[in-house]
Amino acid sequence: MQVAASVMQDNALAGKITTPLRRVMVVDDSRTQRRILCAQLARAGYSYVEAGSGDEALRLAVTDPPDLVISDLMMPGMSGIEFCQALRKQVQGSYVYFILLTSRTETAEVARGLNGGADDFLTKPVSGDELRARIAAGERILGMERELTEKNRLLTSTLEELQALYDSIDRDLIEAKKLQQSLLRERHRDFGTAEISLLLRPSGHVGGDLVGFFPINATRVGIYSIDVSGHGITSALMTARLAGFLSGNSPEQNIALAQSELGTYDACPPAEVARQFNDVVLQEMRTESYFTMAYADVDLISGKVAMIQAGHPHPAIQRADGRIEYFGTGGLPIGLVDLASWEAFEARLEPGDRLFLMSDGITEAEDAAGNQLGEEGLTRLMTAFHDLRGSKFLEALVWHVSDHACREFGDDVSGVLFEFKGDTQMAD
């Protein structure tokens, strides 16, 4: 074995080498042939290492892997093709350009060598011009390969950074989901004459639906179902803001309550609640988001209900005998049109009746063919679950809506179930 440094000064001054020098390995059992090739490489300005057999070359490649290999095809022991295949397995981290040396009578072996992993071949005796041309071609291939490798490295690094950012955002969203769920401090309350149960299932980490209730006074309660346009963080932030405007713990901040001269609070008319929300969104929030809402002021003793519907699905009342009635005429969403107005409507609940306010994530749930559940499908489900109460009714409803939607909700799903028992239940 002999290792030689390249002869660079004259060629570098002459400008013959315009790309970084690469390590060339010459492998041939003929010492004379190796010297001829190494001399040509030195004149061309390349550094080289030589080996007399494939086994020796593999040992050298362990500590100093070459960029290019010029190997004789026919050698004792390990042939050039076998050496090429062994080298490919040994240096899998980078690409080695492999040139086979052949005689003019070995054309069939050349084809086998190229099929076996070699990149090019040279016919003996090798001319200096042809050798440089073949190596230059190899350098272009290696240049493209290393450029691609570097781009892949940068891409992998970028993807890893993006994954780290995604993981960080994902963790934040998981915590945000917990905070949003905490807006529903009570998912069920028994008022004696009535019970309220809440449902909130975001389609993603966080969503734009909001449901809840708050006491108006000792005999009345306000219930609401809200659906903010869009999905994700922006919608979730808006629901958090809206929850503050309907707080039962801070009546002075509750937009649905008005303070009297005596300091007590009473409910604003439902149509006025919608109007005030519209002003807040357009004048204070100044956001491109808007929301739909169904709001009801319910008397816990008489069962009288005053409601507004602002672009939300129609409130449904299921009578004690199982019949379903839908109320409302639609109305504009809140936050779209300045000076918009809404018209309230009334209903009355009898003992055993229940009022259901729901988001369009239920009625617009689509099956695989794109068919929405609709009010007809909701009526069918509510009728089937007529004997279920409270959270059991909501769980069964969600399960079957999910089944209709092939287990994937495209929108947030939420609802408020108000079940009226009346004075007869209190007497018991």
C-alpha cells in the first residue's frame, strides 16, 4: 500500500481545479497499473490512496472512506464487482462513485458490474484525458448527491424544529382545552322543579361552542347555547370572553341582567340581550368573528319560557308524551349587522316536558354520503331516547350522532337540556 499527497501548486495556479479535491481510491492487484493511475491523478491535482486487493481497500475505507473508487474488474480473491457491493454496504452513510477498470474483452462483465452497483467503467489502457473526464463526471454526480443530502439534512432539521413547535402548541392546546372545559363549572343542577344538564364536545382541542346557565332570581333561570364562527384558538378565546358576559357569579358583569335602583338584579328581555351582545361584538371586540345563540329565560314555577333565536338551530321542546315541537324563526347571527334587532317568542313547559337548545354540530352532522342529520334525524333520536334523563340522554344523543357522522365530528357539539318537573314533583 502507498498513500500519496496530491501535486497541487502548478495545477491550482493554472486554474485546472475549480472544485474541492476529493479522495480517490485506486484498487488493482497490478502495482504497475496502480502507479500509472496514481501518477495521472496526481497530475490532475487529486489526492489518492491505493490498495492491492478488495480486502485491503475495505480496511482502508473504514477509517478513510473515499469519494471515488477506480477498481480493476478482475482481481484475485475478491473481484471488482464483489468489492463494489461490499463497499456499498460498508459506507451506507455517504455515496461513493465507483469506476470499474476493464479490458476490451470483458464487455459482458461490464454490464454485470453496472447492474451490480458500479457507476461507470474505463477500458485499459487508460488515457489521462478520459480518466479526468470520467472523474469529472463522477464529481458532478457526487456534487448533486451531497447537495441533495444537505438539503435533506436541512429539511429534516426544519421538520424537527416544526415538530418541536407543534408539540409545544399541542401541549398548550391541551391545557387550553382543560381551561375551556372549566368554563362549565356545573354540568348538572337540580333546582327542585327542574333540572339542567350541559353537553360540550369540541371537535378539536378547543372549540367555539359555549353552553351554560345562571340564576336570574329565586324562581327564574337563564340558559344559553352559543356557537362562535370558525374553529380553534380565536373562537375559543371569544367563547371565554362571552362566558364572562353571562356569569352567574358576577351579576354586575352579566349582560343579561339589569340592576334596579334598590341594587337587586332582574333579567333583561331576551331580545335586549341579543341587541346588547351585538353592540359589544361590533363596538368593543371589533373582531371578524360572529356567533349564533339561543337564549331562554325560564320560570321554574310556571314553566313559562321567553326565548330568542339568533341564527342558531331551532330550540326543541319535547312534550311529556314524546312529541317534538320546534320554536323560532331563525334571526340574524350576532355581530354581523349594526343596529340589528331580534324578536322574542314564548312557550310554556308542562310537568314532564323538556327544552333542548343545541348547536348546529348536532343537526348538521354529516354521514359518509354528506347527508345531514337535520331536525328530522334529531326528532327521531329524541323520540328514541324519550325515557332517558339528564346526562344519560345527552350521552346517548352524542353517541348516535357520532355514529351518524362515522365517528368523526366536523364541528363542535354542544347542548343544554332543561327538564321541567313542576310543582307536583316538589310536593312529592
